[in-house]
Amino acid sequence: MKSRSTGQNRRVMHILSRSPDETQRVGWEIARSLPVPGVVLLRGALGTGKTTLTRGIAQGLGLSDPSLVSSPSFTLVNIYRGACPIYHVDLYRLRGERDLYSIGLDDFIGKEGVTVVEWSERLSFASSEATEIEIEDAGDDLRVLHILSPAKSRRKR
């Protein structure tokens, strides 16, 4: 794991994951430093482990049964109950701005609990307070997670 600060009060880490279980454990570790309310923006090609990482984040936020976490590709938003509400959003099937607002994202993103957004590149806005994670497929089960987070993440529960 490598970590460095950027000039914009942001911290960058690069983590190599060798398996889906390891990716889930990385998610659990990420959850420990997330502020509540908080936002995690995920990017990566299909099948790189965005939902697996989300499963770990949900577990780290107190979800007792991480097997409940599944891709909300068709429902668009799944809500899980841990120590706080966990909103799991999948924007893969959205076609534009109107679709984005039809799911009510602005009702909860950054306002309560933790919102994890898969395919976040489809958002028309970004937040300097969000944790951004790009998952890169490095072959076989290897993944490189590029994490850009606020320099001072702290939980507010």
C-alpha cells in the first residue's frame, strides 16, 4: 500500500489486491475511515470488483450479513442497514441526467449514511469530500485500487 498527499487536501493510495476476498477486506478497511454522512465513488470496467469492494465497505459499516450486498443493476439503489444507512447505487443502466434524478439520488447522497456509487463517471457532479476509487484489472484476480480520499477523513457518528 502506497499513500501520499496531493496539493488539494486529498490523499492518494494505491493498493494491490490479489483476490476477491482481499478486495472485500480492503473495502472493510476503507469503511473504517469514512465520514458519516459520506460518499464513495467507484469506477472500473465490468467485472473488476466494484460490488465486492462495496460488500467489504458495508461490512465495515456494520452490516452483519455481507452476502446481502448485490449489484443493484436493475433496481438502481439497494439500501442496507449497518451502523448507518448504506445506499448502494449502480448507474450502469442510466442514460442521462433525467434518469439520474428519477432515482432520487439527491435525496440522500451526502446527507445521511454512506452512499456507494458504482459507475460514478456517469454522475454530472463530483465532490471534493467524496472518496473516489478506480479499480484497475491487472490480470487474473489481481486488481489495483487507486484511492483518492479527503486528507482528513473522520467518522461523525
